[in-house]
Amino acid sequence: MVNTSKKTVLTGNSSQGTLYIVSTPIGNMEDITLRALRILKEVDLVAAEDTRRTGLLLRRFEIETPLTSYFEGNELKKREFILAKLKEGKNVALVSDAGTPGISDPGFRLIELAIESQIPVVPIPGPSAAITALSVSGLPTDAFFFKGFLPHKSRKRRDLLKQLEEVKETLIFYESPHRISETLRDIFEILGDREIVLTRELTKVYEEIIRGKADEILNQIGDRRLKGEITLVISGKTRKFTRSAARSPAFEGGVDKRGSG
């Protein structure tokens, strides 16, 4: 419970602070929640994966809480610093560069350490790129498998896809726009020509949602240079699906034969 008259947070143990896991917009600033804004104002410190991006958010809403960085490159040093602040009774908000902290970022390690130290951890829910993409996909949502970012290297990516070939639940991945064409070809070769929903720049001005089979989406993309983080939502394996029925001359031997014309 937050005491709105002072910049303190009441917890079960007054000698320690509270770690708030604060979700922030994945694009559109209007998606920030009222509770998230209040917590960001009232905590003593905001630990951000990207201080520049979070700084823009705080300035937009006239929040002057001090910032400190916490990202994969400095997490070992910074999590001890943040933990010390929490043990001093300071309240800290953890935010990622966008979306919900701890999802495909180093935030979970800080959360794990806080739990081990018996420090209260409180969720402040909000946007998540994976759930946002799934919600508009039109694919089954009752059960899904989220893997985060696909491996950068083709061999590791293909090995992972082979491990997931029999999964019947809807699959969700993050991918870079620079690798998306190669990834779609890998998906076609290993998982077959399944229904895919490619989402890009969700909630932003240039939001794009492309639906279709792997080869159809590749045709729609063409030679375009996509920008922005991509979320792929892929149908799980069904009884009606057979890989033999998903072969196309355009992908013989895993190579795109369509040419640039």
C-alpha cells in the first residue's frame, strides 16, 4: 500500500524497501497506467534497462525520480547496488526499455535476488509485446509457448525450431527485422507452411500486422527493409498439418528461388 501523502511505501517489513516491477508502454505513451505513474513518482530510485528511453518517459509525465541503469552488461555490479538500496529501506522501481520487466531481459535475476533476500516484490502490470501480439493474432490463446528472442545464428535457430516441431500450443517469438526473412524460411523448412502473424511497431504510428502462411508473408515483405522489433505468433502443430503438404518450389533446399523480380 502506498502512502500518497509522503514519498514512502508501507510494507510488511518497514526496515526494507519494496521492489516494484513496473510495466511501461511498448510504443504509445498513452498506454502507461495511472498506478505506474504514481509508483514511478513515489519510489526513491528507478532502475532502467535504457535510461535514455526511460528518461523521456519520466520527463513526459514530469517525474523527477533519480535514475540508475540496469542492463545485461552491468547487471552483476548494479544488482548488488540496487539490493543494498532496498535493504536500506529505499523503494525501487524496475523498468525495462519497453513492456514488462523480466520478460526476455535481465530483470528476473534482480527479482530472484530480492526474493532470496526476503524483500517484497510488487507487480505493477501493463503492456507486453508478446501478449499484445497474441491478443490480435486470431490464433488460439488458451495455451501458448513463449520463447523470447530466437537465436541469432541459423544453426542454433533451426535446432530450436526442430525441438518445437511437435508443440501443439501457439508459438510466440521475438525477432530482429534484419533476420526476419531468413527466420521465415527456417520456419517454413522446419515447421512447414503454418499460419503466422507478424507484428511490428505495435501501438506506434507505423504499426503493422501481417497475417498469412510463411511464403505469403515473405511475398508481402519482398525487398522491404523492416524496422522495429518484430513479434511472431505461429500456429501450433495440428493433426491436419503435414510437412509434405507444405513444400513449395520457392523454397527448394531452403533457398528462396523466387528471385528479386
